[in-house]
Amino acid sequence: MAESTDPLLHLSPASNPDKNTTTIDEFIERCLGSFGWRQFLQCFLVALAQLFDSQQVFISIYADAEPPWHCIKYTTSCSSSSDICKIPKHEWSWDAENPKTIISEWSLQCASPFIKGLPAASFFMGWIIGGFTLATLADSSLGRKKLLLLSCLIMSVASLATIFSTNGIIFVAVSLHMHIYSSISLLHPTLLLVTESPKWLFDQGREEEAFAILKELAPGNDKSLSFYLLTVPDHKQNTSLNHNFFSSFNTLLKKKWARHRMFAVMMLAFGIGMVYFGVPLGVGNLGYNIYLNVLFNALLELPSYLVTFIIVDKWNKRSSIFWFSVLSGILSILCVYPSGNFPEEAKVGLELGSLFCGCIACNLTMIYTTELFPTSVRNSATSMMRQSFALSGVFSSALVSTGKTNSVLSYAVFGIMILFCSLFVFLLPEIRGAALLDSVHEEEESKENLCILFVIVLDLERLVISQTTLMAELKNPLLHQSPPANADSNLDENTTTIDELIEKCLGRFGWRQFLQCVLVSLAKLFDAQQVFISVYADAEPPWHCIDKSTGSVCNSSTDICKVPRHEWAWDDGSPKTIISEWSLQCASPFIKALPATSFFMGSLIGGFTLATLADSSLGRKKVLLLSCIIMSFASLATVFSTDVWIYSAFRFISGIGWSSIGTCVVVLSTEKVGKNWRGQAGSMSFLFFTLGYISLPGIAYMCRTSSWRSLYIYTSIPIILYCILVYFVVTESPKWLFIRGHVEEAFAVVKELTPENDTGLSSYLSSVPQPHKQDTNLNQNFYSSFNILLKRKWARNRMLAVMVLAFGIGMVYFGMPLAVGNLGYSIYLSVLFNALLELPSYLFTFIFLDIWNRRSSIFWFFILTGILSILCAYPGRDFSEGARIVLELGSYFWGCTACNLLLIYTTELFPTSIRNSATSMMRQALALSGIFSPALISAGKTNSFLSYGVFGIIVLLCSFFIFLLPETRGTAIADTVYEEEESIGSGDLVV
């Protein structure tokens, strides 16, 4: 009977289609494995986009270069070795009569490294944002071809628009006319000649279009094509993955193997990108002709491509990437020394060698990444790798500008980063010669098959027993029956808490939950601006001597307080900060630190008055709204201050509003998602905090010529608009509503956030019991949640340990950014470096959150932070200034990571009914450290150990309190105190 019903099994020697053509990859291998001229033409047209890609990446080498200049009046102050910024403008001139670059056109020769590196850094920042907004479309709705077309169109039009820039703020990347028109000319042949990826079409369920393209590309004499088409199985299991805009990213984050691979690949890409972008962008620092330097670097791409082409299928990819990265890093570090120890030509040779090895490593990593992930998520995974490349471009652009005076900050940092990141390649599997898989399901099946083979090799008998047991369980029909709706036993076992209801209904993190988390987390953007705004508003401006007579005591190294007022003046003339406006330059450290200290004092008071309302009467949403309103109006009122005392009072009120924003954001975000997305939802706020931190230097720079009042206006008005958006769009926490007895409102929020196609929602809602009366009554009193924290021994012990930890890490988290003025560098560039470090620390927390234990991770992050902070106290005497900056950035990076993880850890340590109050107490300890750190910073201007040394010692001492807390990774969050005490009694928490 089988033969009569399955005649296709005997039509061809290719016996079993299920055995031989189970994937589209194998089908393509059979039909298109010969690489005919049609495929060659397609690859050529697609690859042509890379030509314009490279032009736009490196165009800033010429457009942003500093042109040569010459003296027109030969005086003692003007010579070829003089600093151009110290020569009067009438004594020198550019070699070319008309401006040729943005430096000469907009007179940026004396601008800060931050401004000079801004166009290149902006390009890479746009790359990062575009990667998150556009890349997922290639795996979801648009596909590869349309996204390529859209990307080229955006890049070409934006490049064309840059020629109309009138200043450095508008300017991002200047494009040459010929390159612009060439880029636009690519669009027409791409639209008409290039076909879509058949693998993507097949994975999307569009088999007919995929087969049509395969027929178009297959050789004309292939007579077996029709038969092969019949043997390809249906792929409907994974087509649903791509309907959601962020589904491919969700898959990468939810699957442990994909998450591990993505993190390792991104670290590799970041390290290699530091060399790949940094070395070419830094050729102007070598002192040679930039046209010849860029030509040498470009020519190296050809042999690197040839080497990659030869070894890609002959050498293992892991070992190849590792050794090329190591060679690149060593040669980059050696570039620091040749000026004094080797001929000048050796520096160029080492630079070219480093770039050559870096190019090969980059090529191999790109190919390696496409082989590590299946078709359904390949484009998104590759995009995340390119995001890391872009992030390295942001850092390298700034380092290149800074490295003009100290090469350690460019070439040495590039080398150290690629050496460190190369080690992450050993977290990845070797896949040379392996077939490319189409779906996540196939990838996991292949991993399961490998595990089965491994078990067979180790113990065949154990495998047989386990398989027998598994088959017996699969044959048990009870395992596949839905529990009856009225079964009390099943109800108690499966849906006993609102947490489990959220896990069942909202465990997939749909776009509605994503939108809610984004809107809530947006408050952290304004949070960051108000915390660190005092870096600029309270800064001491530069000054200069105006009386240069013989008897004058004024010079650049004199204490300003010992110089008569008529002998000096502020550089900007009119007052720009509170120091210059109210003549506080000789005030005591207490007075100078009073505004920043008042802000954190207000935060301390506000934490006790506002935070408990989020657990009692108002709820999370209303407290977030109230806090933002207080902070915004207090910041706006600050502009009417007439002295430092009124100014400090308004900062105090602003701190009261700020106190509960971070707590409400994290708690409200995590209570709307399932436990698998709990950490990621909480971590989202860190990203917006970083964006707010990064935006502050830009806003401050735009306001540099106006009063500090403009800075407060520009940062407070958007908060008012945000409050309106929160009021109408953001929903309340369903967990808080349920605990407070508002069951119907809680279910309404769950229904609003649940995907429309979830048919089991009604049965889930009906199975949720009423909240325990013992705990709903606890919130009636204004300070009831604090009473619980103090009366329960387990809660009191946890709260004390968490507060000590928060106080310790807060000394670094607030102290380091507020102390950047003590480093002697531009405060705009220093703040930018610290702000950019928030991005990798957020990424680090986001990826390792569900991989590493909370306690051990926080402990070691504290130790690293403390040691690096203590070392910062000594480099002024024993090390170079560059080493001091690196140590400060390293300490701040690990401090940020520890702070992020501690905040999420705190939300997991306490049940829903008192979570907001407990988290607020942790933030109170952070605020308390903020009170002490400004005073230590002022004292540290003369003795760095009083700031950096004290910060490090406190962090080290506080780190040991982590061992008083239980481990919470992978445990369910309790809703009530009653449930938490039950879990403690049953030993569910690991102590």
C-alpha cells in the first residue's frame, strides 16, 4: 500500500526526500551549487553597495581633517612647531585660500576633541540607532532586498543634504558629489535586477516566490529542479516568528545558546572594530600625507580579502580569528613607541600591519557570524554584530581626537581592547564545514542530536533507559489533557498567584508590553540629566590674566584667590555658571558643593515621603507622574534663583521629585512582564538613563555661550510634555492593582496588554483566586510597608544589607561623573566618555543577567570597582595622565554594572506588596552617598586620595554585605509577605 500511495519515492535515485532534502539550504546546494553567471551577477550587484558603504565610513578622514597652515608674520610666537591656538590669528593663515575642510571653514582648529570627533562619532551613533530600527525588518516584514534599497536611499539622501550644513552642529558627515551620485545610481539596478533571498522567502512561508527565484537562478539545463521542488517540506512552524516586529530579537534573547553566541560575537566585533575604524581614522596623527596614508590602508584591504578568500574554508575560524586579533593588538600597541625608539617609518609599518590583521579578523568574523545563526534570525544577529562595530566607531572617533597629543589614548587602547575581546571567541562553537540551518527549531534539534550522540559515546545503557522512560511519558494521555476548569487541585497548582497569571498571559513580551516599558523607562532619560546637570551649571569657568605688567602677581599657575580682582577676568566675559555669576570661586568647599548636596538631600527626604505611596494609596504610575511633575517644575523654577541659597533650595525640591523616579520605573516595568523578561524589562531603564547622560554634554555645549539658566530650561520643559504622555498612555501595574484588591482593574490591564490571539485569557482570569486578605490590609496605612520592612526580621536584614551595598556603589556611581572636572580635561569630553560607558555596562548587564548568579557577580564587580578607584589616587605622581583616565573609566564601568545589577536584585528580594518601598530605601542609600561625594570631590582637588581613594575603600568594605542576602536567580517573585515567608520556610530561596 505504501508503494501505491507514494509513487514519488521511486521516481528518482534520490531516495527519501525527508532524508535528503529536509532544508531549503540543502535544496539550494543541489540546485545552485555550481555558482553560475546569474548568481555571480546577483552577488556582484549586492556587493557593490559595500563600495559606497566604505566611502561614507571613512569620508571624514578628508572632510574633517585639519589643513596645513603657515606663518605670515615671522615672530617669536609663530613657527612651524608652535601651537596654532596660542598664535594670534593675524600671524598665520591656511595654506589654501578657500576653506577645504570643516576645520578651516568653521574655525574649529582650537575646538575640543569632543567637537572635532563629533561628526565621525555621530555617524556611528546613527549606525547604532539604525541597526535597532531597521535591521530587524530584514528578518521580519521587508526582507533583505527592500531593506538594502531603503538603507542606500537614506544614506545617499542624507549625504547629499550634508552639503547644506552651515555649522558643526548640523554637520554629521560631508560627502563628495561624485560619491553621492554614484550611490544614488545604485538604486535603479538594485530595484530592477537584484532578487530577494530565496531562503528568507521560504522561511516567511512564501514558497512560490522562493521557487520562482530559484528557477530564475538555476542553470537552464537542470531538469531535476521540478523534482527537487516537490521534496522540500513545509516550513510553517517558524513563519510565525517573523510576524512580530521584534520577534527575531526576542528569539535571540530568549534562547540561551543564541544569547551566548550573540554576546561573544558582539564582544569580538567591538574589539576588532576599535582597530578597523580607529587605525584608518587616526592616520592624520602620523604626520604623513593623509592621501598617501589612506591609499596604503585601502590597498591593504585587497590582500586581506585575498587571504580571507584562501583560508576561509581551510583553517578553523575560531583559531584564525583569535590569532589575527592577537597580532593586530600587539602591532597596534607597538605603534605607541616608535617615535622615540624606532625610525618614523617603523610606525607606519606597524600601523599597516595592525590594520591588515584587523581586516582579516573582521572579514572572518562577519562570515563566522552568518554561519552561527539560522536563517530566521541571521540578519538580526549579524546586525547586532555590526552594532558593536558601530559602538567601537563611536569610541575610536573620540580616542583618535584625544590621541593627537597622547598616542597611548588611541593606538594602545585599540590594541588592549582587541586583545581582551579576542578571548571571547572561545565561547563560540567551531562550524567550519557545517550546513547552514533555516530555523531556530532546526538549530535546537541539531544541538539535541549532538547531545544524544555524546550520551551514546559515554553510556549507551543510560541512553536506552532514558529513552524508554521518555517514550512511556509521551504515551501517557494524562500529560496532554487540559486541566478541567473547575478542578480545585489544578487551580491551586497552576494559577495560584497573579505572578503566574502574568507569566501565562504576558510571558512572551509583545509589542504592547514593549511600548509600555519604553514609555515608562523614558523617565530615566530626564532622571540622568537632572542628576549630572551640576557638572556644567556648577563648574568653575576658565580665566585669564588681564594685567600683564611687571609687578603683576597674575599667571596661569597662580591661585585665583590670591590674585587681585582687577588683574584677571573670566574667559567668556559674561557669567556662564553659578561660580562666575555669584563670585563663588573663593568660597569654601561646603558652599561650592551645597547645590549638588542639596539635590541628594532632597532625594533622601523624598524617598521617605513619596516612595511608600507607590506601595500604599497612589500606586506606581501616579507616583511616577507626581515625581516627574515635581522635578520638572522645580528645575524650571531654578532659573529664577538670585543667589546660591535659593538655587540650592530649588535643587533640594528637585531632588525630592527625583527620588522615586528610578524606583517606580524599574518596578512598574518588571511587573508587566513574565519572569523570563523581568531582568530585560528592568534593564531597559538603564539604556534611557545612558541616553540622557549622553545627551547632556550636547545640550550643555549648545548652551556654552549662554547662561546656566538655559540649560535648566532645555532639560525641564520636555519633562512636562512627558508627564502628559504618561497620564494618557501608561497603564498601572496589574500586580499592584491585584494586591490592593482592585481585581477587575488588574484583569483589564492584563487584557489590554495580552496579544489579541490569546484565546486562553478568559480561563486564566477565572482561575486566579482573590488576594490574601492578610496582605491587602497591610497597605491601608501610609507607612505600613515601612512597618513591615522593620518588623519582619528577614526583611529588615535584607534591607540593611542592600542599603549598605547601595551606599558603597553610590560613592563611585555619583562621585566619578561629578569629579570629571578634577581630571584636567574638557568637561564635555570627560562626561561623554563616562556616558558612553553606560552603554556597554547596560549591554553587559542585559546579557549576563540570567546567566550569572546575582551575589557572586555583584561581589566581584564591587571588588574591581574599588581596586581601580584606589589606583586612580596615584597616577598623578606615578603614571601618565592617560593611565589615570583609563583607570577612572574602568572603575566607573564596573560600578555602573554593579549598580544596574543591584537595582534588579533588590526588586527580586522583596514581594510585590513592599517592593517599591524596599527599592526606594536602596535608592535612599544611593542618595546618601551622593551627599558625601560632592564634599569629597571638592576636597580631592588638592589631594586625590580624599576622593578616589576614599571611594574605593568604601566600595571594598561594603561589598562583603552581599553574603547576607539570598540568591534569587531563577526564583519566582512572591506577591505578598505571606507568600515570601512561606517560600523562606520551605527553603525555596538559596541563602
